[in-house]
Amino acid sequence: MTDVGRKRQHNEDSMLVDPALGLYIVADGMGGHAAGEVASARATEAVKQHIAANKHLLKDLASNPSQDSRAAAAALMEVAIQRACADIYRMAMADATKRGMGTTFVCLALSGNKGVIGHVGDSRVYLVRHGQCHRLTEDHTLVAAQLKAGTITKEQAASSQYRNVITRAVGIQESVQVDTLIVELAPGDVFILCSDGLHGYLEDEEMLPLVAGVATAELPKRLVEVANERGGKDNITAVVVKVAGDGAVASEETSEAQSRMEALRKIPLFRHLTYKEQTAVLSIATTRTFPAGREIVVEGQPGEELFVVIRGRVVIEKNGVEIAELRAGGHFGEMGLIDNAPRSATVRATEPTRTMVIARPDLMSLMKRESILAVKMLWSFVQVLSDRLRATNSELSEARQELAVAQAIQPFAEE
């Protein structure tokens, strides 16, 4: 639903709801004199055309979620938005009355149990899942950048004269940096795409109470009403998408998606990441199933993958001796993410076991794209290594004490 609001004379927002294509868009145009309306409409149409012409890439992602299909789906979204950006820029260059027009843009493309998000500007995507609400996009604004850098406080941001200054928009220049995110869907997920005419009146923590208990079909109207009640100074657009699913299959899919996220959060390397950053890590993860008796990693052989047990049970063996057992939620092999060193132990499935796998090259690629995530990850690596060094020093100290006691007792034993 889109609404002109209470202060504006015309609506420069555009939206798309195309369930057949699985495509949902919100664009907030800018430029004045109807130019913003032209920019948002052109961006919406251009992205729709490109994704419709290449929808097989989304189908490939759903049927075979490999790293190649993930990269292709993310590239599809980025290229679609880049084409829209170039189109709008050329239109503006050809018509002096439209110079400087542009638009913010958020897009959600669904296929199977995967969603692909594309984002430029300060329109947003929220995810409501399991009684919690998470923002999956970061505003491309000057104030958001200052907050991220720690140069201003939240209180200062709220009153900043620059709070509406965006740092990225589609069409202002010939190309633009596009944020993409691949999300694993769970039945019952609710996505909310909105322009700043809505979220400008809401704190993130207000979103969940507002949508709780409201039928999905009524949510856009309710959200627009709230924005108008609080001032309606801008155009207001809200698109709500609920992921369908019921019965045993849906319950199993929901359970596994939740298990993957919960397991990731418990791993020391990832516990300091935001929900959006954890979602980005999950987007590079794959799943593997092992039969009972199968060796997953072998002592002495090189490895560069982290494994998380989703279902089943494994044992850890060193020099042929069982030293530990892991069930659902347990993880092993995290040192493989640091280097390709030989494995220190063998891990064997003792029953049919399903695992989530994160490979070092994929994680390194993600860290190169996401600098803040990379800093958090590297700090976590340091903490893990520090903890292991302390544990090793403690064990070495205990061993030395035991050796000293044994040497002191030995002469008396000989007498």
C-alpha cells in the first residue's frame, strides 16, 4: 500500500507486488517536479524486467543452493539495480527538468526457501520471525554512517540536521553500490518493506508490537495509518509479504532454520555479530548429510571448513581413542577457518547426521565485502586463540607440577 501522506501534494513512491514472479519492491523517488515519481517508477519497472528475464537463476538457487547459485542470484539482483540506475541517469541527462532525480530502492525476490534482498538508500526491509523483529538493511545515510563510526550518539542522530541526507541512491550517478543479502526462509516469516515515510515515525523496537496480532492483509493499511497519525510528512509505502507453509513439512523447515541460527549464535566466532550479519554468514553455509559410521574429518588431513551438527550425533577421536561426543548444536573444525592446517582429530558420525558447513574461502570473501563484520570476526578469532593459549598454558603448568611431584617422590620410592 502506498499513500501520499498529509503534507505532500503528490506521491513519488512506487511499489510492486508480484506474487507470480515472487518479486516485491518499494522505491522512494526524489527530485521534485514529478521527477522523483519518474525515477521510482522506472527503477521498479527496470528491475522487474531484468529479473523476469533471468528468473531461472532464482530457480537454480532454490533447487541447488550452492555457492555458485548463490553468487549468481546475488549478481542478478545487483545487475538489475545497476541497469535501473544507468537508465534513470541517462533519462536525467537527456532532460534538464529531471537532472538530479533518483530513488531509494529495496527489493525482495523469493524462490523456494530462499529470498534475495537488494538495497540502496534508506528504505528498509524488516523480518518478523519467531516473535522477534529484525532489520535486514542498513540505511545509506550520513547519520547512519556517523553512528556506525561512533562519531555521534543516538540522541544526537535524532536531532541532526543531516538525518535525511542519503549517501546512496539509484540514478543520481551512472552506477551505485548495491547491498545484497540472501535469506533462508522459514514458513510463517513476515517481511515488511517500507519507505522512510513509515520508519521515520518508528523506532525498530516498535515494529513488533504494531504488527503482532494483525492479519497480514491488514498490515500495510495499519502501518500507513500509524505514520499518518504521527504526522504523515512524507509519502508512505509499506509492502508486507508472508512466507506460506503449513503442516509437518513446514514445521520441519521452520525447526531447521531456527536450529541453524541458534547454533550459529552459540559459536564464539559469531556470537558478537548482529542478526543481519549472522544472516549473511548463514547465506554462505551449505548442508551435508553423513550416514552412520562415515568419517567427516580425518586426523592429520588438511581441512578448511567449520561443521555444525543440526541433527544426529558424532564422536571425536584422537589417536584412535574417543575423547568427546557432540549432538545437535555442537560444532567442530573452527580452526580450519583460520588456515588449512591438518585436523587435530577425527570426527565420525555415529548415526545419520545432518550438518551445516561454512568454508574458509566463502567466509573470507564475505569478510572482504563486509568490513565491520570482518573486524568483529577477526577480534573473535583473537579471543578464541587467546582462550586456547590460556587453556594450554594452564594444562602445561599442571603437567609441570605433576612432574615435579613425581620426581620428588621417586627417590623415596627407590629406598
